[in-house]
Amino acid sequence: MKLKTLENINLKNKTVLYRAPYDIETETVNGVLELGDDMRIKATIPTLQYLLKENCKIVILTYVGRPDGKIVENLRTTSHAKKLSELLNHPVLKVDDSIGPLVQEKITQMKSGDILMLENVRFYKEEMVDDDEFAKKLCLGKDLIVFDGFPQAHRIHASTTGIERHLPTVAGFYLQHEVEMLSNLLENPQRPFTVIIGGAKISDKVDAIHNLLKMADNILIGGAVANVFLKALGRELGSSFVEDVFVDKVKREKRDWVEDAKDILKQAEALGKKIITPVDLVLSDTKVPNSAIAENSTSKKIININKEAVPFGWMALDIGPETQKEFSDIILQSKTVFLAGPIGKFENERFAEGSKALLTAMKKVNGETIIAGGDTIDVAGRYTKLDDYTHISLAGGATLEFLAGKELPALKALMQ
């Protein structure tokens, strides 16, 4: 995929609308709102430094959380502006709106090298429906767009596809890096290429699994996603969470994820590919209240799922030691490993052994190791160093849609 990049456009002294990936919610620490994580801000520093070197005026646009068209105090971009200023070592002015006379006044007062952070664009309901008049207002007073919002590139919003209809658009360095890495993963991975799929839901991963099956040598399934495949294989899962049926009330459609899993298993067999599901599971007694499972569950046992059923009242929360060894051995023989989703209920150390084992194996791989998505980054950061991996994809949904072979709407305008 060839993108229009910063090198393809004259930026000198331009007023740039910088579409940032700063969808980072805040948390209260000692009575002060602070960002829970600054990885996405750090990822944009090279782009912003380049724009400053070109004497640009930089107007930053992003959304945060789901305020549903209302002003929500803890979803303002004030903390984002403060953290960016610290990391960039450069003043960042914050304005409490994203369109209107106040914003235009601030833009006209800007000098080369100034940075202005707009307010959360989702405070306007027009953002979510890609309202064209609203998108046009977001572009007022700017010369061009530099788009680094890869984690939002699968959204059809005013601040993604909408603004691109009104101004020339190029990719920032962060987005360019994500696209190049993921394209290489699909087109030219070092082999053997192993994909590990975990997490709670199959619904956001099923299309990616279908597509990755064509190029991966092994697909290892863990987390609650494994429960769907195990059910497809006829295993009894007791009280385990299984995302089996989804009803789309708007489209009036029903989708059975277990049937999808059966199709994937048939496709794998036809292609001569390996989809490997757990042979043993770590269980917890659900008499422990669900809200407490992550923190203080003490009940635990291990079963071989091929030989016995998960009893009613028990749920699978991790892969067992036999599966940990099998998966780790495959990882260690691989040259490219891609991980999307935790392998167990990692918030509780008692059910984190599967994730730990696979992450430890990934650290030892002599090749490319990629982790993707917020929960995956969370578990990797808890039990290993993030520097241990060759690439961290900060996007979740956009990464999975890209790997599913889908066209991301916001990338169309960036194509050469």
C-alpha cells in the first residue's frame, strides 16, 4: 500500500490540521485528572517534531471516549495538551471548542511553531454521523491535513473521512509505520509465521482469522475466543463465557460465531493449515461472584478438555500447562509471531500463567514479534518489557480490520 506522506507535500509555514490518535481516557490521581497512558502521544512525537521543523502552525484534532454529543468534563483534551507539552518540550495551547469563532480567533493569532489543541470533537453529535457541514467547519483556517489517527481509520466520522473531503491529506510518520508493518505482515512475513488470537470476543477477530489463515503457518487460539472453537469441536464448557450468537437489531441479522468457527476449522483443513486449540484449561468455580473472579478467586483446577467436560458452575479462565508448552514450542520455532488478545484472565495472577508463558516465549524469538491492541499491550507491559517486542500496534479494531483485508475508510484519501 503506497501512501502520500509528509515528504510528498510542501509544508513550509502551512497551517496544518493534525488528526491525532489521542483517544486516551483520563483517571483521577490525588484529585487531579491525568492520562492513564501516554503511548499514543509518544508515538506522534516524530511527526510533530517534523512539522515544527517546517515552521508549521499545528492545530490538533482528536476524539476521546464516548461522550455521545455532550460535554463530559473528564473527557476533555486538557490533560492531553499538558502531557504532549511535557513530552514534546514545547508549549501547547488548549481551546475549549473544536469549531466556532473562539477557535478561528485562536488560529488567526497563531505564529509559526505554535500548537493548538482543540476540544474533544465527540462533544458534537455531528462527529459520529460524518456530517459534511461540520467536517467543513473543522477544516476552516487550515491548509492541509496530516493524518496520524490510524486507530480510528476504520471509522466513518467527520474527523476521519469527513475532513479528508475538504483538504489535501497526507499520512504522518506514526500511521505510515503502522501501515508498512502490517502490510509486510500480510505480504512478506518471515516464516514460520505464527498468529496467536486471544481476548474475550471472537466477533472483532473472526474476519482477521479468516484472512490470516491464508498466509499464517500456525494459528494458536486462547482466551475466551478458544471457548467458541472448543464448542465448535463439540466440547462441553460448563459455565464458561462463550460469545456464540450475535443479533444485530438494526440490520435484523443474527450471526452464530460457533458456526463461523466451524467454517474456519474446515477452511484450515482444506488449506492444510494448523489451527491449534487448548488441550487443557484452568478452571475457576463460579460460586465466587463474577466481579470478584479477577481479584480474589481461590478455587482452581485443571482439566484435559479432550477427555472431560468443564463442570457446570465452573468456567475456563486460562490455558493449562500442557497447552502452554505446546504453544511455546511453536512460538520458539517461529520467525514471525503476531499476538492479538490476552490468553487468560490475566488481571488475576492465578489465571495469568498462559499469557506469561507465551510472552516469555515471544521474547526469545529470533525474528519479528508484534503485539496489537490495548489489552494485549496491558498484559505484555505487566509481565514483560514492551521493548522486548519488535513492534507494538496501538490500534485494536483498525489493526484487525486491516489484517482482515478490509479497506479502512480513512486510508482512501491517503493512497498515492
